[in-house]
Amino acid sequence: MFKITKKMTLAQSIKLIEVLAPQLASKAQPGQFIILRIDENGERIPLTLADCDGQEGTITLIYQEVGRTTLELGRLESGDYILDLVGPLGKPSEIERYGTVVCVGGGVGVAPIYPITRALANAENNIISVIGARSNKHLILAEEMQRVSEKLHIATDDGSLGHKGFVTDILQQIVDSGVQIDLVVAIGPLVMMKAVSELTRPYNIKTVVSLNPIMVDGTGMCGACRVAVGQETKFACVDGPEFDGHQVNWSVAETRARMFADEEQLAMKGCYSGGDCHCQK
Amino acid sequence: MSEVKVKKEKVSRQHMPVQDAQERKKNFNEVATGYSEDQALLEASRCLDCKKPLCVDGCPVDVDIPAFVKLITQREYQKAIDKIKEKNNLPAICGRVCPQESQCEKLCILGKKAEPVAIGRLERFVADWDLEKGQYRAEKALESGKRVAIVGSGPSGLTAAADLAKLGHQVTVMEALHIPGGVLVYGIPEFRLPKSIVQHEIRNIQEIGVEIACNTVVGKINTVDELLNNGYDAAFIGTGAGLPYFMDIPGENLNGVYSANEFLTRVNLMKAYRFPEYLTPIRIGKRVAVIGAGNVAMDSARTPLRLGAEESYIVYRRSEKEMPARLEEIEHAREEGVQFKLLTSPVEIIGDENGWVKGMICQQYELGEPDDSGRRRPIPIKGSEYELEVDTVIMAIGQGPNPLVPQTTPDLRINSHGNIVAEDATGQTSKAGVFAGGDIVTGAATVIQAMGAGKKAARAIHEYLTNG
């Protein structure tokens, strides 16, 4: 059992929890993820780590309530427990001194990009960050990102904060400005990571994305998380989650992300119909 | 009155009672329901109690078979189970999933003329009796003060753990998943090995002092070196064959294509067959093709019928004779309606406009000369391609070794397949104090072979801890 020590709402339907897991907190590195299962009937879901505190022995998870499990997770409060938590899983981000790095985060994807950005800043890179969301109500971690970036750009779909439009509009401006970019790291919805990768491809700018496909065990055992990268099939849980965005087959990734769309709907129905699920309590 | 010598009535091998095929293919209850006491007594009476019992030679963990069978004839069930447990820590599991026909029963003298004693069924009978009525007496050895880390809670790890605990060592088993048992819980279906049985056997092992730490991925949260530097005196690696193979044919990443591991893990470990009560989904279409013909393939083909599929095919590129699954599993699959497309292999999986499987291009094969494995080599027949209409494809063509421990243990020697190199008799690896056994060493094999390896390693670890 893993105790939730802190809980807060960051933005509309985006929540943060800190969970006591001392060994995990001391081991985890930027870019890695965990898998959790809330209770006996729960499914195993992967969440990329948003932060960890080795001193306090806690890890930070930031998630958007998009399905049954994240909704149930959203109903847990400080002092409640999560039944199972395992990690750190996946390979850590490759942190080195690249030069100028553009970190692009979209939606809840700003959460996992924050510790990577911080680590890249600590490795003496010049950081330009671009974060985006549907509106200012959906934007998270802007202050934190500001602290670890030389320059922070914000884009919102509705223009309620920063540039009205997409993060890729800003990325294009940065590229056009003639700044030498040594690396782009992009985490967000598939469609955003795909757009970023397509944007940087003609300029040959190395682009790293972090994939979050459907997983079960997270240790390479089941192969549910397979992604097509270049000519190969990779398992995101052990070979990733980070991959070269120019090599990822995005249509396979998008199709596979929809594999259980109908079942997810069904599970949500169970959630709202006042059944026996815990989220109604 | 003169003594009349009663000639022992000739008893034939007792059949295992099973749920009716039409009935059982609609449920996940255990297929084989187990001997009644009368059947067990009759079956046990068939044993000749040979002076030099060959059956024992066929047992990877050296169970004293004639002794426990004799105790059954005397209705001494507690003593019979104690006798088995001297060597075997998981009897209720072995009685169900061991391939006895190619081990102990294969060597039974009775088998030369008629049918061998049903050793496995008798083992199951006493093990089940034990689960219900037995009184487990934990043997307490003098504490050695030594600590052993066991990586993986599958059959080899549990066996090594139990043996080492009995010898007085302090044992911690580290398991990546949220419940222990490895392939026994994620792989083998409920209808062949009820999970309550596995839990019970594991509880017995915990009762003799073995600690189990779930949600612990060695190679991630810690390394083997860290374990050895932080208080463990030795380590056993039994991480299994946890990396599914795919065929590398077009269409394998379509929706509706699963590895057998994923499919079985969703259904068995995560109880997707009870979705949405349990939240892990599984999607089974109407027509399912399983590629491969081992035990995992049979499990993968029988499960969809229970989930409502109309057709379930085994697609295998060799012939019936070469199928690696146990005969009993093949028969059960056939009775339940699994269809066999033999000398057939897929060359491509075809998707619909939404990225879902809608068919599979199959090619037919004929058998040529024997290959390295001694089996006749399948040769594709040109122009024999045809489309099989399916909406789910399950790849059950084997698993490779899980790389997490080898990758993070630099001085651990591995072979070209990624298996850990370990001595056969001891499990000793290239690294001092580190032993390995089971599928991570041999490649995918059976539960009992893994248990045998765990047993040998436990002996060797005890020797290492005692005499250095």
C-alpha cells in the first residue's frame, strides 16, 4: 500500500498527487514512469513521473482525468492509499550538454517534461521552453517551467494566455529566427508530438518524444506497448518511453492508442451509472 | 481352513473426471475435477512398488513416488503429502501442470504393457486433500543468519526460496508484478490451474518464513550488485522467459493482434474475463487465430471460446506429430471445438480501414528432411496462399529471456540468445554468489523443469553459504 501525502488540483481536470515511495523516489530519474493499480479490481496504468523528492521519499504524479482509472484516482485524497505502485520503469532521459534545447510540452505533457527540462538546465543547456494547453485554465506548471528555462513561451488554443494557436506555431518562429537548435524534446498528445516531429524533420533537428502507449506489465513481458520505430518494433516500456520522433510511425501509434476505446467508454458508463465503483462515494 | 489366496483384481488406469466439453467451454472453472477418494485408492493400488523405481528418475525434483503412492493405499494422506513435500514445494500445481507423460509416468513399468500409474493425478489428489484438511507442519531449521535474494516468484524462484528457508536462511523473493507466482498466475489459465490453488501454495511457502516483495523490479529499483552490497549473501535469478516473440510479418501491429503473454495476462492476472467488474479490458472478436502449438498456444486458443468467440484456430506450420503441447491439452482443446490448421503459417495480417485485423494470409507447408531440432523441416508450398477470415490474432510462438537483470549486471555472462549462462548442476553463474535457473537460463520450458533448477540452485546456494 502506498500513501498519498498530498493532493491538489492544478487545472481543470488535471490533478497532482504525491505518494510515499521512498526507495522509488531515491532511484527514479527524469523520463521514467511508474505503473499503478488503485485497488483489487483496478487496471494497471502507466504514469510518467512529474517529480520525485529523495529526501521526503515521495514521488509526484500529475494526471488528467480522462478515463475510469484517472477519475477514480482523482477522487482519492491525501491520506488515502494506492494498492500497487511499481517503478521506476523505462529508460531515463539522456541528459547531457547539448547546447540549445527546446522543450515542448502540451497539456498534461508539461508534467513529465518539467523534470527533464530541469535536468537539462542543470546540465548547462540553454533552455527555450514552449508549453501549451487548450486555455489558461488548462495550463499547468508555467511557473516551474519559467524557473528552469532561459525563455518560456506559452500557447493556448483560445488565446486566453500567450500565443493563440499551437505550440508548433511558436516552435516554427524559433526555428525561423535562426537560433541554432541542438535538440527538441516534445511531450504531449500524440498529435502534438507528431506535428513537432514533422516540423523539425526538414531541418534535421534531433527530436525526442516520450510515448505513453497502452501497457500491462511494464517490464517487457507482454508487448502491449509495442511501437513501430524505423524498421523495427520496439516495446515502449523497456526500449523507451523516449524515441526519435523522426523514426516513430505515428499512424500505428494513433491506431493502437484507440484499441480499447469502446471498452473505455463502457468502463466510464459503469462509473457514472451509480454502480458499485468507488468514485461515486 | 486353508488359506485362500485372493488374486489381486486387475484394475485399469482411472480416468480423470472432467467437466463436459460443451459445458466447460462456457466457464472458467477447472476442466479436470480431480479423483474421488475411491478412484485414488484404486489407482494407487496399481503401483507395483518396484524395488528400483524408474519413475523417480523421471522426476526433476526426485519425489519418492512409490512411497507416497503406498501411503495413499494406506489412507495415510497426511503422511503421503509430507512425503511429497520433502522434495516438492508446489504439489497441487505440479499435479496439474507437470507433463507426467514425458517424465515419471513415461518410465513406469506398467506402461510397458498397459498404462502407467497416474502419478500426477495421485499427486494432485493428496495435494488437494492437503489444501482442504492437511495440517502443514513448518519445519524450523536453525537460523543461519544468511540472507538470500530471489529474483522472480515463478516456479524456480518459489522452489529455491522454500528450500533455502527450510535450511534456515532468511529469504526475500522479489516480484515485478503485483501478485506472486509468475507464469503460474499471469500465464496458465484459471480453468487449468485455479489461482486459489497457487495462492494457497504460496501461502504455505510464506508460512515457512519466506518473505515476498511484490511491485519490485530488480534491474530498476535496485540491481543485483546493490542487493549483494546491502546485506544479501547470495542471489538467485529466476526471471523467466518474459519477452514475447513476434513473427516480423506485415500487419503485426494492427489492433487485434496480441502476444500470448499480453492476452493471457489480461485474462488471467487482470481478470479481464470479468470486465467491467475488473477494469482491464480484453477484446475478442468472433474468429480467433492462435499462431503456434505449444501449451501456451492451447491456453490461448481455449480461452477465447470461453469469452464468446465463435471460431478458434490453432495455426501451426508443422504437423500434428510435432506439436509441442501436452497431448492432454491438445485433446481438451479439440473437444472444446478448437480447430487445427496444420502445415499452415501466416505471411501477412490484413487490416480494415480502421486498423483492425480482418484477415490473415496463410501459406501451406509440407514437411521435408529433419532439421537441427530433429523435427522435419516445414517447407512452404509456392502458390498455396489463401486468406483466413479472422479478427483476432494471438502470437504464441515462444518467448525470449527478460533482459532487465542481465542488462544491469555487467559481469553476468549471457549467451547469444540473451540467456544467463549457468552451470547445469548448480545454477552457478559467472558471478560469485549469483545463481540462476528456470527459463532465464534454458529458454522457455516447463514449470517442473524450472522447479528442478530452483532445487539444484538451492542446494548449491546452501553449500556456498555454509562452506564458501
